[in-house]
Amino acid sequence: MPDFKLFSTTSHVGLAKEVADELGIDLSPITTSRFSCGETYVNVEESVRGKDVYIIHTSTKDVNEGYMELFLTVDAMKRSFASSIHVILPHYGYARQDRRTKTREAMSSKVIATFLERVGVDHLVTFNLHSEQIQGFFDIVVDNISTRTFFADYFKKKKDLNLEETVVVSTDAGGAKAAHKFSSKLGTSFAIMHKHRSDHNKSEVVGLIGDVENKAVIIYDDMVDTAGSVCNSAEELVRKGAKKDQIYLAATHPIFSGNAVERLNEVNFKEIVVANTIPVTDVPKIKNLTVLSIAPLIARIIMHIQTKQSVSVLFTDINKRKNQ
């Protein structure tokens, strides 16, 4: 076993423990607490001198508190002479603020990138960035892992879904490229919704490019936040003739903010499939929700990095990997 340490912030300890189990190791101890004034305290409980360090952290609803905890954790590792610091950040908070759409706006995703570099991160691994251009905000190596093979493998095994009569749908033009690649993995047809966004977290569907008449549909997106876009899309697809009882939703990041749970339940999707890039606390409340674990993927990524193998090769053919 290559010599490295695996740590977790408080953001997603459950995922970190799954990764540790996959690797056959224990999570290394770290203390995180809050002072009465609200400031964060971090202390690494064992030596990391000369070690490769991996920190698992994700952006949750407490995104600001979480990032501060991550920055302090990285700083503690740096000041303890860690050889290299790899941050596994499944959900990159602030990813949607990657460009200026109005004058005098902050470009928040660039600010986060700057902070991560300045505190001492050597390598970042993240999943399905909302915009691939965010990688260009960094001068360190960023591995942006796509989950389309991960989801495709799941849907190919569904016996009650005829892929020859299924359409993969993107909720907007921005996600069309990713959704088209996903449809290619599945061997299905493809369609694009056209939506108008009037304000933050507010959108309406104004058109559809493609044929969904009498078809099962998989709406494919990188995240579900307030669920407005995916729910509006599902309702419009039914109006366009898609099978009402065969509307699926596949999304990497289950943010589920605001009244997302109520919206999702009103639409009554056949199945909602998400990854555990964020802790899903509303599982009992959401109808037909399936949560897939990315822990095995993260464990293999870590092992490939530690043994100086390619990371990208892991995501070329998921069926070949299982036979290795």
C-alpha cells in the first residue's frame, strides 16, 4: 500500500469512511471545532511530515463555513510539512458563478480557485464542474471527473427501460454537450430544452428541439438545486407527448435547496438518480430516489495517483474495469 494519509472535513464524513473502507485503511484523525465567537479551529492529530495527503471535502448548504474549514485544514497540512496535498472536492461550490453576466459582479468561482491555490493545494479532483472553463482558473492540476459512464452503467442494467425507445434530454443549451455524450454512451436519441432564466433560481421552458413523442425520457443535468428547471422540463416533455410514467432524472449533485423536495414529488418522476457528492439528508422525503456512491471511484482515483497511473483511463469503460 503506497504511503499516504486520508483525512475528511466535517462536510461529508460518511463518504470519506466509504472511501477508507474501499482502500482498506482508517481515516486519519483530525479535530475540528468552533470557538464561541464562531471562528473555526482545526488540528491534525498525527504526523503528516513527508506524506502524501488526501482531504475529502464537499460543498453543502453550509458552503461558506465549509470552505473556511477546508482552507484551514489545508493550511494545517502545509505547516506540518506534508509532501503533497490532494483535495477531493466532489461538489465545487460557487461553480455557477464562473463569468460576469452583469457589470460589477464578483466572479466567485475564480475567487475560490485563488484561495485553494494560495493555501497550498497541489492537486484538485472534482466531479462534473458546472462549467469546464473553471479548470482554467487554476495553475495547479485539476481533474474534472465526468459521471456519465457511471450513470450510463446504471441505466443500461434497468430491465424496465427500453433504451431504443428512450430520449436523453438536456434542460438547456449549456448542458447539451454533456447530455449528448451521455446519450451516446446509452445509444439513445437526444433532445434539448430551451429555457429562459429571468432571475437567480427562476427559469421557464420556452421550447424543445427534438422528438419525444411516445418515448421514455432521461433528463440529464449536472445538479438539482431548487429543481425548477428539471421539473418544468418534465412537465413540458409530457405536454410534448413523452410517456408520463417513464420520466427519469439523472443528476450528479443533489443540492435540493428551497422547496426542491416538494417540486420533485409533485412531478412524480419514475426515478431520480443522483450521486452522493453531497450528503443527501432528505432521502425518506423524496419519491423514487436512488443514490449511487462515488466512493469506489474516488478510491481508485487515489490508488492510481499514488501508483503513478493515469486517472482518465478509469473512466473509459466501466465494464472493463469491473473485470480487472
